[in-house]
Amino acid sequence: MSSIHVVAKGDTLSGIAKKFGSTVKELKTINHITNPNRLKIGQEIQLKKESVLAVQLLVLDKDRNPIPDLHYFMEYAGKQVKGLTSVGGLSKPILTDTPNDLVRILIRRFDGSLKEIGSVVSGYGNKLVTLISPSIKVNAKTEKHPDMPKGHLPNKSEKPKPIHKPHAKKTPTVDKKDLGPKVTPTITTDGKPLAKVEGDIPDLRFLGAYVGGEVTKEDIEAAAKELECESGLIYAIARQESAHSSFIKIGNNVVPTILYERHWFRKLTKPNKSSPSPYEDIYPDICGSAYHQVKRGAKDKVTRLRSVIDTKTGKEANVDDIYGSAGLPQYKRLVKAYQLDKSAALQACSWGKFQIMGFNYKSSGYSNVFEFVKAMSSGDPAHIKAFLKFAKSNKTLLDGLQNKDYIKIAEGHNGASWKTINPHYASNLENFYKEYK
């Protein structure tokens, strides 16, 4: 049985409850229905509270590595659930009583005491609450110093010569299937115990050299002429996809704007349709369900903070289960995924001014995704060339451009489910088109 019922003509909430063995009260609670007599045709009714009242934790360290074997406690409605996080940093999901339940999240310190690290309202829609530690967790063992009399402590002022050379050139870690910091026991030159900790060093060499260059009005007009459409439509897509800039700066590197899609990494790393990705349970931060597209909500009267609203459901979203800000957070996910599967990681991102997905590299004019990414890294001129080829190979997008059909443009660029991603995409294009004119 499906967990969702789509309201049809003549449906009533009491009739739906009777048909599926529920009650009007429960359906009102889990669907945030204030007036049961005002259902809309096409409205989705969740039938099971398991579909909307689950809360699960994902615990990561500062470098977005999962933290396993962490003692956690979740308290709600007078109940307490405890457990250990999995190898992927996940807790077991809990099922709250109502959407209004406040869930307190606590962890056990090394000394056995408990520390509250956050709280979240259950809300409408299952939540994955991502908790990121300000520190990096390492598993190391303390060793006895040689020739130290019983009861004596080592000299605090004695500092061993560090193994790490801060100014030495670091070689990126590649093809490392077991991500995160690793500890190797060793000794100093005078025989004292020492723990050598090595983490993941990001590898950005797959990004070609940045050359620069802007997309001019003449470039847009030339592309429009070739596509037999109006210039304003190409401008509108670029404006929608990369509102601020198609390049950003990370450290000393100028890199293209990306959006990392963890559900595509999951799909691209499956050995076959019926088998799961080998990385889903171990690295849920970079291999898992789709992040939510959201819009800004109203300010809270007490906290003065703005909520975020899921564009698919229209209800408040969990801020820890959305794409996150552009820039470093996106690249942190990408460089980790790249160590696990280079091709899948690059294909799982949208790139540059027109945010073309990496798996569209062939239709964008490139023989492999690595050439595509190097071109996207070079500058804006390569972006419009790729878009030109992509549009020519995409019948729906090309038809939309040539007939100034904003809905077809949205579908061609984002797929048939574009409304669930961003229901305002087509209207935004129209507004940006008018801005260009």
C-alpha cells in the first residue's frame, strides 16, 4: 500500500481515514490540516506517521567525516532513546508522537557526563539532522613513556620534535577508499611514543587552469542566432542558474561554481539498479537521498531568524538537509566523493554559468567528464559553448527556446520533475527575460 493518497473529486478526510484504517484526528495531525472540510483535488495526504515524523542524526567532524560509535541520546515527549552512531555517523531514526514534539539531542562526554548539543522540532516531513563538530575526532592510544618511574609524570616542558612539516609541499590523497584521519603509532628519535595523524588532503588538480574571460552581449546574441531564439532567453537561464557569479575563490584557486548532488553520486555508483551504492551506509553526507530545494520563509517573532520552506511540500524544511551555501561546502563534498569514484563525483555536480550536470558531458561536446570539467574551469566562454551544444542536443529545451515556452525550457534544462525542484523556475525565467529586454 502506498503511504500517500492523492485527493480526487468527492474525497473527504473521513472517507480517506476509513479506507486506509486511520482516523481523522491522526490524518489532521500528520498532514497539518486545520480544516478537514477543505481538501483540494490533487492534494497529497500522508497516510502513515512513519512518513512524516521520523528524526535521525548524522554526526560529522569538522572535516565532514562521519563520527562512529558516539553515544547519543534523544529526548522527546517524556521519552529517551539512546544508542551508538553507525560507521557512517548515523543514529537510528526515532518516531515522534506529534509534529510539535521538541527533540533534545545529547552526547556522552569522555568522563561519562551528558552534554546537550542541540534541539529540533519534529515538524512535518522526516528530518536528517546533521551535526558538525568544531573538532576532528581521532582514535589514538596513550602509551607509557620508557624509563619513567611509577607515579611520575612526563616533563610538560619537554616537546617532541613534530613529524609534520607545516611549510612542506603536501601531496593530495587520491584513491583513498577509507576516508578520514588515520593514526599511526611511532616513536621519536629518543624512543618516546608518538602518534602520527594523517588526514585527507584535497585534490583539485582535476580542475584545469583558470584563464578567465566574460560572456559578452555579443556572445549571447551569437548563440541566440545559432539556436534561432531570443537573446533574452539565454540570459534568463544564465541569470537563474548562476545569479551572482559562475566562478568563486577558494584559497588561491579560482574555481567554477558547482552544486554537488549526493543522490546522483548514489545513482552513478550503483553496480546495478537493484543493488545499493557501496558508499551509502558509510558516507551518507556525500551519497544518499536528494537534498531539498528551499526558499526563504518569514522571520520568527522571537528568534528573528528566517525559516526555510521546502519548495516541494510548502512546509518548513530541515536546514541541515538542504544543499547548503555555494563555495567551500560544495567542494568539501566533491573532493571526498572524488577519492571514492572520480568519474561519478564529477558527473554528480552541476557546473558553471548554466549549471550543466557533469553527466551531460557528451551532449555538451566532450568525450569524457574530465575534459568537460577542465573546460568548465577555464572561464565563462567555455560555459556558453557547452550550453550551445547542450541546447542543440536537447529537443525539449531547444523547442522551448525557439517558441519562448518557459515551461518547456524549465523541463528541458532540469528534467520532467523540475516543478518539485523549483516550482518558480519558469516564472523566474520570464522575469529575467523582461530584465534583459
